[in-house]
Amino acid sequence: MGNHSTIIAAELVVAEQQVLATIDLLEGGATVPFVARYRKEMTGGLDEVQIALIRDRSQQLKELDKRREAILKALSALDKLSPELEKQILEATSITVIEDLYLPYKPKRKTRASEARKKGLEPLALEIFKQGRINPETAAQAYLNGELGLQTIEDVLSGARDILAEMINEDAEMRGIIRKHFLQKARLKSTVVTGKEADGHKYKDYFDWEELMKTAPSHRLLAIFRAENEGFLKIEVMPAEQGVLSVMENYFIKGFSPSSAQVKLAIQDSYKRLMGPSMENEVRNSYKELADIEAIRVFTENARQLLLAAPLGQKNVLAIDPGFRTGCKIVCLDKQGKLLYNNTIYPHTGGDQKKPATVVVHLCEKYNIEAIAVGNGTAGRETEAFIKGLDIKDVPVVMVNESGASIYSASETAREEFPDQDITVRGAVSIGRRLLDPLAELVKIDPKSIGVGQYQHDVDQAKLQASLDDTVMSCVNSVGVELNTASKQLLAYVSGIGPQLAQNIVEFRNKNGAFKNRESLRQVPRLGDKAFEQAAGFLRIADGEQLLDASAVHPERYALVHKMARDLNCSINSLVSDKALLQAIEPKKYVTDEIGLPTLTDILSELAKPGRDPRGAFEAFSFTPGVNKITDLKVGMKLAGIITNITNFGAFVDIGVHQDGLVHISLIAERSMPDVSDILKKYKIQQRVDVVVNGVDVERKRISLGLPNEAGVTAKNKRPAPAKTHDPKQQSKAVSRPREVKRQDSRPVQKPKATPDGDLQMKLSALKELFKS
């Protein structure tokens, strides 16, 4: 079995002591952000990606050992555990191999082979399998028995072949060989279900599709699997049959005797009836797992970028949830996002616009509005134009992505926060708060509903949720949380806290007033020493009694900072942000067995800019004036856009026409590149870009866009991609379209993908990509 820390250290190419220390910290209740930020000396400076990999790989190995022990126990109870078999199981490095070894002894339901054994045909089957000089037909005569249904020679030989077929299927070494053959050579074939052509129209590109499974992009696999689940496609994942049979025959056939002919028939039956379907399911599941990992990676990276979008900061905001017939819900929020006022105006119903205009101008004056947030849904551009036409000076008007706002407005969280307001008011408040602080507001929404990613509803939901939890926690703790204003939803993601302690903190704050220092956190019911240790460094108290409480310096290092100040004969207040004083500090002077240069460097960096927000500076954005609807678009038109989603097949861009366009990967990168998706890594969610319209399909609401400044790529020198569409609220239903229905060339469209053949390095590589920030 090997030592887990040794295995993980070798796989991740780190020292075993680093792995041991990390596992010890995590098992002791530490979180990934805490270990990465405050225990660098113990882990040798491992980052969050490495720590998360160690955590997850350790859990995988524990599950492997658990299954190994269960199988060993079962075999021992069956009295089938030979020393050789035990050695093979103990040395196995994957559950797949262990299950192959266990398969011949695993309790089964009634099978054709078990029935043949009951009829006493196993001795004949074993004799035939030796492929010696016996004549099977002559030997079969001794087994004729009308009462057992063995009335003819063929009845006997058929039963014997059933036993052989099961033996062949259960040969662990053969299964390993065929599994690798499938993984390398299986082809994905999909055909439309008869009569489903019209209903499954959006999958028409896959009605007659075929490609090598191992080179199929993850988004295409998920699209095809979804179509199968919805009943529109039939799928087969198989290599050429003759190639597999040749491999099996070369392994089992020993000559050209009559017995060998019987074995050959048994091989054909075993493959078609047993091994083939089994391997097809395995390969499908393996590649589905890899596609899930890639889709989860894309989703979590997009979610990270959206969560870490630049905040406007503490400003008085007027927020509008636009609408035509039902009007525009308007709310006023103070600098902390508290609801001060709400009303409904009707600027788009064809009546007198003076009244709604007067209302908005009055509210801006009354509440000293510093910014106006307009939701980007229905009537968003029209409402933006209306507001910009008012006599309101020096107040920026910002379009805000409202994906998920409706989810929040109908949630228990929103009902608890605004029990006396309807969902339209709650939605407008969410839009305004997203402008103030995207992270603080988006943590209240299920991350799967925020409008980014690809096929997130088709992947393993447990793995997706775990990855998203990691991502949100990483974002929250990297930014830090203001203890006296944070919602319980935001506090719940702080290292060491969780939902119940977050509730306790809010209740304590409501009852006793604002926290004056971090130390008073210890008074919160059920918040013990461990939770305080994990959380304190990520919580901020602005204008508190202790200046360091507003920084990321952990309370356990306050004494060290005070010592630095004493050595410089100055106060903490003088030391903080004083570049000259900080440069006078010699870090090596403060190195101890517990505190090393990494921690000292972090402390000095934090003292230079205490409580700094790692997110970028907010920049207002405006769409191209006069382009509000898809019918306003013309081919060749250059527009300002904002990236709303990034997938492996391209980037979706909001250009202000209520329908996102797609910059297909084929219009961004040259097809000769080894990995055309690499170029997408330079783009981020919420990034401002200039695009050119390459194609418009008004009827199907599809817009094809290009990036004219991308390495000289324009619509003139690139083959246009099919127009694509993107509805932020329906992104999970988007189906990527392949470049061609039948690929006839070998030019790669993405990095060659490792196959899931039990190679641990492949799994680790995929997991590393998943956890990259």
C-alpha cells in the first residue's frame, strides 16, 4: 500500500515533510487559506493549490485503502485469499485494478456461466481452455443429460463456452489490456433518435457525429451526453471490433486445434456480451469524469474572476431593476448597502416621462446619490439611456450584470433580510449591492446561478460544490471581511467560522454593538480558541481600538510587531505605512524557530498597506450608444463589450443588446497552435474588450463576434465561426458547436488530453488545473 505522504510527495514533487505537516494541520482543523497564509514555515511555503491537492489526494488514498481492506476481508471470508492475490491487491495503485482482481470472486446474480456450472460443465470448459489434443465434440458426449437440458452436443459446448466467456471477462490482466485499448482507440459515435429530429434541433450538429474519444473536447462530450440524457441521441463508444478481438485472441489462443476454435467462439461471445459493454461503460465514465474536471475548472475560474471583480466601494447608490410594462423598480441604498427607499417608475410605457424623471432627480439630491446601478436585463439599455438623459451631473451610470438576482430575491436569505418587501425590491437591492461590493453580494447566491461556466448542471454536483466552496472561501479570505458590517452569508466563508458561528457573530453584534477589537470575538458563544485562530487574521475592524485589527496581521504576531516598533523607538501608529521606518527593519533579526522570513515578509508587506484590497480599481463602463437591440447590429460594426463568460470554445461578450455574442476560439487563435485555448487565459470575466460583428442571425438570436486587435486577427483573415448565442440566465443550456460535422484532418483543436488509464499523474494534472487560481 505504501505510505500516503511518500506517494503524494513523489506525485507533487515536494518534500515528504511538507506533505506530513500539511496533512497534520488539515486534520487538526486548519483550513486551506489559513495554512497557506499563516503556516508557511511549517509547510515550506506551499500555496493553496498544492495544499488542496494534498488534502484531496490524501482523501483519495484513504478511500482506496478502505476499499482494499474491505475486499481483502471479503476474500478472506471466502477462503480465496492466496498469498499471491493478497500481494497483488496490496500493491494495486487504483480502485479499478483492485476491482479487476476481485471480480472473479465477487458474489454474482444468476448468470449463464453459473447455470452451466450447476450442470457440471466446468471440468469440460477448463479442459477445452487448455487447448490440448482433446476433441471437444467427443468430450461433450459424456455430459449429455436431457433432464438438465443438455440434449445435444451443441447444448453442452454452448454451456462450456458460457463458462469460458465469463473466465475471459474476469481475467484481470486481459481487462487491463482491453481497457487501455479502449481508452486509446474507442470512437464516439452519435446518431439521432428516430422521430426526435425536430425536438432535438439544437443538437443537430451531432445527429451523425463520429470522432476519436480521447481527443474530443470536454464541452463537446458534455453536450453529447446531455443530448443522450434528454433522449435525442443514441451514443456508442467503441473501438473497431476486429482490433479488440485480435488482441484477445493473441492473448488466449494457443494454436489451431478444435479446442482453440471453441475458445475463439467464447472470446467473441465474451467481448460482445460481457467485456465490450463493461469497457464501454468504464470508458464513458472515465472520460465523463475528465470532462467534469475540465468543466469544473472553467466554472470555478470564471466564478473566481466574477467574485473578485472590482468594487465601487462605499457610495450612496440608486439601483434600478428595469422593466417595460411592469415598470422599473428603483431603490436607494446608503454606503453600507442599507435600503433607504423604494418605488416604481414607468419611463417606458409611452406616457409623460417628466414624472419619472423628476422622481429620479429628486432622489439623487435627497440621498446624495454617488452612482446609479442599472440591471442589464430586459429594458436595461433603454433605462440606461433614460437615466443618462436626465440632468444629473457627476453621477456615473453603470450597467450591472443581474444574473442570479432573481434567485436571490426569492431565496430564504432575501426573505429573512427583507421580510416586508416583495421580490422586485429585493432584486433591485441586489443589483445595487453588486456594484458596491460584488463579493459580499454574490456569496448569498448559489454559485451555479451566477451565469458563468459551461455545462455546470451536467457535471458531478458534489465535486462541483466542493470546488466552488473552495473557490468562494479562497476569494473571501484573500480579500478579508469587515467584521462589523459583513452579512452572515459572507462571514460563513471566513476560515474556521461556518454558518452557525456566523449566525452567532451577527446575533452577538446586534445585541452588544460593534466589535471594538478582534479579541472580543472570543466572547461570541461557541467560538473557541481554534475558531479564533483560524478566523482572526481574515477579519477586519476598521477604526477599532487596535490599529493592527484593520490589517491581515494575525493577532498571534502582534507581539512581534510591537517589538519591531520598540526597537525603532516608535509607536505602532507611526510604524504603519511609514516607508522609511519599515525599510529600517531587518527581517533576519526577528527570525526564530517558529517565525521565518516568509511570515516576516508578509507582515512587513501588510504594514506597508494595512487592510489593502487585492481587487482592482473600479472603472465605469458604457456600451456603444445607439446599439440597443440585435436588429441594430451590422456585420463589420465595431463595438465596446464586456466579457461575461469564458469557456473552452470561446468567450461570451455582452455588447448591450440583451443577447451575448460569442467570440469563437477559431476566431481568436491560429489552428496550428498546439493549444488554441491557451490564448483565452489572457482574458477575464468583466474585462472590457473591443469586438467586431462577424455575423448576426436574428431569428435564432445568434451573434458571432471577433477581436480585431487580437494578433492581427480580423474577420477578413479568419474563417468565420458559426454565430452563437448566450443568455446569461440560460448559459447552462448552451451547446457548443463543433467546427465541422466530420473531422477529416488531424489538426488539433486543443491540448492532447491524457487518458484515464489508471495513471495517477494524469489525475493529478487535471486536479492541478482545477485548483489553479
